[in-house]
Amino acid sequence: MAFSLKNIFGNNGIEGDTVKTEAPKMTPAEEAWDLAKTVFFAVGIALVLRVIVFQPFNIPSGSMKPNLLVGDFLVVSKPTFGYSRASLVYPLTRLPLEGRIFSGIPDRGDVVVFKNRKDGNKDYIKRVIGMPGDEIRFIGGHLYINGAPVQKEFVGNVGTPDCRHIEGPAPVFRETLENGVSYIVQECSGNEGALDNVGPYQVPTDHFLMIGDNRDASEDSRVISAVGYIHKDDIVGRAERLFFSVDGQKAQFWQVWKWPFAIRYGRILDEIE
């Protein structure tokens, strides 16, 4: 009896093997749509991460020197203090939303990013010094919290300070708060600056007093007309860590060939104190 091997082993002589056919090629329109979907989902994920988890910021001024330098790029954690209108991204920050969900409050000494309503809702970064209900004042450059002086020790001099119109080295000090938080502050005018004898400031409920570490070159809560007390709903998040740093005086943004010599490699991934 005659039989065919083709019937037993399939078309290619091996049982169960099937002939593979090529998938139809995508048209240019389909390729464009597929790319658009990929970009859309990537942007969507990035926006969700920026709103919910973290947001990158860069330092444009020297108001937080010597701890944060111009050209530093840092990550701000948003879940730490919960979410409010300030946690959103522009233009959603203009929505008439009030309140904060999963609310937490910063600790004294935290470095935070907040929206300054008195300056077009711009992002500011300062250190939390005054908590709700506190009385804050400066006497001869020394910080007093609720009548008690904060420990302040002379450390040395900085040779390249950001002191606006003041040239030469600037003295730096270490302040230590009652909760153990310790950080360096810079005093361009020693203890005789324009903001070295101010106060008292009575911090209202649900507000904070934010001050820059570059004490004589920082426009902060001590200047009530320009910044003043910061409501808890205007806090974006806590500054956690640097992820990049570049010295803009050594390379402009478009001078890519100079970047390797302008990057501050020693500051990358530094934790913010």
C-alpha cells in the first residue's frame, strides 16, 4: 500500500513542524503611531514619577552656599510631606486647590523646596528654621529660637564665597540645633550684615520660617515683603541628594567638549545636610 511521507511528517518532513510566515510589515503611518504611543507612555510615566515620587531641581543662586552650589542638581522627595497643589507640575500648580493629603511636616533643619507666592509661585530652596508657634530672632548674627541661642562655632574662612558685592574670604560657622541637626552657614559680612539683627518673628500656625545658609546673601523669610512665612501647602518636598553638579564658570551649557572638566565629580550623589 502506497503512502506519502508528506502526510506523516508534515510539509518539511518533520512531524509537527509548521511553516513560519513573515509578519506583515508596518506601514509608515503604523510605525509613526507606534512611536507616538511609546513616547506618550514614557512621558506619562515620567510625569507620574515627578508628581508622586520625586522631582529634579537645579540650584541657580548662591543663597544656600556653602552647602549647595550654583550648578548643583538635586532630587526632591515628595512623599515625605504628602501632596498639595505645590506638588504638581506647571500649569497644574495654578489650580485653585487647597489642603494637603498624606500630610507630614518638615523637621527643623530640613532643606526644602517651596513655592513663593510673593514671587510668582517660583521655586525656592531654603532651610527650615522656624516651626509653627516659634519665636525667631537674630542678635548680632546669632540665631535665637524661642529665646534660646543656637550653638554656633567658628569653622574657618571660605576663599570663594558668593557674597554679591563683597570680595574676599568669608567666615563660615557650624550651627547645631537642639534636635541635633548640624550644618554650615556662611556670613559674608561677619555678624554685621543687614539681616544679622532682625526679629522677633512669630511663626503663625501651619507656617514655617525658611532661611538660607548664605546668611548675608539670601532673600528668605526674614524679608517679610519678599518671602515671609511659608504655608505648609506651599512646600514641594524635601531635598534629599545631589545627582549631578557642574561649574558653570568653566563651561557653558552648549560647550559640550568642556563638560568633563567642569563636572564636580566629588559632589555627585552627595547627601544634602
